[in-house]
Amino acid sequence: MKYIVVVEDSSLERIFLKVSDDVSSYMNKILDIKSDIRVLGSYSDEYIILEDNIGGRTISSDLVVITVKNLDNLEEDKLFEVLTHETAHAMRWKVNPEFADNLFKWLIMEGIATNFEYKAVIDNKLDNPQYFLSAIISKSDEEIDSMLSRLSNNLDDASFNADEIFFGGRETPRWLGYIVGHYLVKKYLELTGKDICEAYADTYDDFRKILTENRILSNKVK
């Protein structure tokens, strides 16, 4: 796998090319997928985690968009994490193009990407993880159980406020959906004995079955 990088200026290009080479080298060690992913890097105030000065979106299995607020505060490790997270989405869609058509599937989709990101932090000994990831992994199981209970009656919903659930709102904790999704996938990995590299393409039904049988989820999920 390699990245085809397109960015706004030469200053941004230097760091994107270096980090994309690092991520490509890492991903090629842990996954055997021979394909290219286009990475579009740009300056923007949208989709940015302000504390990290960076954000990302995966548009398709071969297109990732990374946005940064400014170059001055852009850290290579943060870019490494975000690119790994978004690449996890793209890689899954390359081998399993299932559509996430309800809240449960969205939680698993994002949980897969955050578990990949966490693995990358550990494997590459990144000392200063994103504020985003640190917030996700800092929650206790008791806190997350409470968050999961809050969503439990809506896991089958095909229509939901994704911005509020995943990014927070007036009455919704910040990153609620990411926290719960990370937890569900982590539990699935523990229960199956799989690494995220072995599980990232498992079907949503696989996740549902294991999590329900082991009472992490109620049997209300369809």
C-alpha cells in the first residue's frame, strides 16, 4: 500500500510526504493489502479537533482528507495517528464494503478505526497521543457502561444525529459515540482473542453476535 499525496503548498507537502511514508511502511508490515490511497491535505477550520490542530475524513476506500488549522502547531505524531485512523476506514471498505445503516454499525465502524489508531500508538511508541484518543481511552468501564446504556434503545436506529452522538452536544458527552464504539470493539477483540488486524474486516453481524452472546449488548439489537 502507498499513499498518493496532494496538498496545498510545499510546507504542508514536506510533512505529509514524510508521515505518509511512515504510515505506509507501518501498515504494510501489519496488513497485506496492495492498493493506493489518495490523501488530500488542506488548511481548514472545519472537522478540526482544536486541541490537536488536525482532523480527518474518509471519503471512500481510496480517498482520505486530512485538514489542519495551521502548520505551526502540526505535530508529526498527530498526523501519523489521524492518517492511521482514516486508513483503517479505507482498508475496511476495500475488503468489506458493508454499509453502516444503523447506529450500532456506526459505533463499530468508528470503534475499529480508534482501535487501529490505539494499536499504532502502542506499536510505534508515540509518547504524546492525540487529545482525542487520550479522552477515549481514559474512560472507565463503569463510565462507558453508563454511556452504552444511554444508547442501548437506539442501536437499531437508521436515523440519528451523528454529529451530536459522536462529537457531543448540550446534553451529550463529547465523543460519546467514539468512546462506546472503541469499547465495543475492544471487548470483541478480548472475547475472540483476535488482534484488530485480524478483526477489522469482520462483518457487523459478527460483532453483534459475539457482543450479544456475551451480554455486552442486549439482544434488542437486530
